Amino acid sequence: MRLMGSAPVGRIVYTRQALPAVELVNCALIDGDIVIRTQAEGKLAVATRGAVVAFQTDSVDLDRRTGWSVTIVGQARAVIDSAEVRYLERVVPPSWAAWDSDHFIRISPSIVNGRRVSGQLTGGTNARHL
């Protein structure tokens, strides 16, 4: 989770029209949960209300052939408490998207999985689960 909290962007995986959907979003780790901003009535907010989603972050150094990836699976919920919304407006970075992002989704992890990869010049990789 420490690594996940160090990444400013990640991918949320959810179901839209009975098919998997993936979106790149900026994020923050707040009190052990992943929090993202989006539009209140946008497709992401509507599709994730009360849904189980996956969220993934990573970092890769192509020159050194090293990196890490962390994935969580958990329940997504819309933040509706006005005091919590005001707090999140102060601590969660603004969305990079061009539209107004006035809605917060909080994902509480149930499953956390990750791995580090350190490359070898011989072409092999050395993967280690976190």
C-alpha cells in the first residue's frame, strides 16, 4: 500500500455494460483507501456505485529494467458525507481531466497483490511478489 500511495495515477477496472472497462485516473491514498475524483453523473461514477472494482498502480524504469505493480480489489463507494467531501477537496489532487470533477469515489481494499521486477542484462527477469 505504501507503493500504491506513492503513485499519482492508476487504473480503475470496473464493469460497464457487462464488459470490463479500464480508465486511467489520478488518485490518492487516504486512510488506507484509494480515492479518485470524477464527475458525479459520469460513466465511471455511475458504473462503480457499490460495485467491486480493481485498482492498479505501477512504476517502471525501462533503462534499469526494474519496476513494481500493486493491485487492489475492493468495494467502491461514492462519498456523500459533506464534511468528508470538504476534507477530500483539500487533500486529493485535482483531476487532470478537462471537466469539473466534483465527485469522490473511495475504494476500500479487500485484496492487495503486488510484485517487484528487477531486470537482468541476460534477458531474464527476477520477479518478487510483494
